[in-house]
Amino acid sequence: MLLGPAFSSPAQWPETAGLRLILSFGNAVQAACALRTSCAVRPLVVHIGRPSHIPAKDLDLIIPLPQDDYPSGPNVLKVSWPFNGASLTPKPESTECQRHTGTIVMYGGPSRHFRMGLAETRRLLIFARKLAHANQEALHILTSPRTPPEAVAWMQEQVKTYGAVLHVFQPGADMFGSFLKTGNRFVVTADSASMLAEAWRSCAPVWLFPLPQRQTLMSRLQQGVDVLGLRPLRYWLIRRGVLGSGASFTHWHRTLIRSGAIRCTHPYLSEQDLRWAPVRHQADKDLMRCRTRILALPSLKKALL
């Protein structure tokens, strides 16, 4: 059974006889715990994401997303990427023959964690033009559902100046999927973990375009607590469900850059730097690790025997 964020009403609950496993995502964790209590035989609860204000001991397995600032523990499995585009089937070693459309910019928009305005957009297009020119490729810009209308309007006026083709997001069109199969390289704005994961799983070179962070009262308090050396206490309270946890995109991005999986854009890179490609694409084992860990949970393993 899969519980999403909107699955919260007891009236929606199906027959629970024989239920062995509940998978929940996002803020559906409370519904998952409530559903478990209604079962005669206790099913396993596996939660993907941050289990807000739920003690870690109440869940059989927690799989935080890589940008989640959630503490480690015996029932916590950390992954390197969100699951967008993930597959249990390995991708072919080489897909270079399919890649011909050039440099692809995946443009998101302002979010809870990042600011993104005209100044950032202009810097992004300047870098993307240099990147495409260094690799002698066409330049395409793809907007997303979160791209503000004013940003779309500005880019529609400016794309010819930057030698680019703008593709405005259309509901139902598989624009992203098509370019993921054929793009030579990708530039992804830092606001979207899902677009970054899908671009990386294409096996083409991926550049991350950083954005200024949006500070909130809670993020400032969290940073202050950590600066004072009280992070272990904060994590202790999170694991007990007293505090909720936040996100740390910056830490995740730095980890990816240090590992060589992606590169960060910079205005003063040489043409040789702009022709960067990873020597070998890193193995994508997250989904297989999750599957193995879930199937190894004691009561589920026993039920499958």
C-alpha cells in the first residue's frame, strides 16, 4: 500500500486484512501511523522523506531524501539522489550516439529555499551561452511548472540575444523526457532536486547553477544552534519527534561536486573546463539498495519465505 500526502482520511482506508507493508511519502507519515494502529497484525511502515514530528523508533525504515537534514540511525537509509528517473535496470554504458540536441538549460524558479530573479537568470544565460559555444552546440532553455510568467516573458525577449531556443513548459507535453534522451549536457538551477537527479541519470555531463539561499526564521535558528555546537542535541530532539527537520541543499550540492558527479558553474572557466565530462558515470545503486533493505526487514522477510 502506498500513502501519499493527500491520503489522510480514515474513510479512504481500504480493507487492512493481510496488509504487510505501508509506504508513505512526505507529510503522509501520520496517516501511515494511524493506519497501522487500525490493523489487527502490525504492518511495517517505511517512510520516504522527513518524518515530521514522528519519533524515529515508531518507523521500521526511514529513507530521507539527500537534501533532507535528518540524523543517521539504525533504521535510517540515506540515499545519494532523489528517485526521479531511477530504475532497477542498469542504463547502457554509452548513449552518445543518441545525444545531438546540444546544451540544455533546465530552468526552475523561486522556491522555499532559493531566490531566483532577473539578475540570476541573466548570469545563467551568459554561462549557458559560453558553455554551448565552447562545445560548438545549440542552446535550448526549458522552463518548468514553477517558472514565473515574468521570467518566461523576459526570456522570450532575450533568447535571440543569447543564441538560444526557449521551450515553455506545457502540461502533458514530455518536453523534459525528450531532451533527457538527446541532450549533450545539462545546466540545472539549484532549486530543483528532481531535475538535477533526472539530468544526472541521463548519463550526460551536468552543471549546477547555484542560487542565493532564502533565509527563514527557522533556518536562522537552526544555523545558530549548530554554530553553538548543539547539533547533536537538535538531532536527538528530531529523532524523538520533538522537533521537525529541515533541508540542506547546499550540503548535498557540495557533496555531489566533491564526488565529481556534477560540476558547479563559474563565470571565469576556461574553454577546456567548459568541455568537462565525467571520466565515468557513477553507479546508480540507490533504488536497489532501498529494495534490498526493505525486503530484508525482519517481519517482511519472514512473510516472503
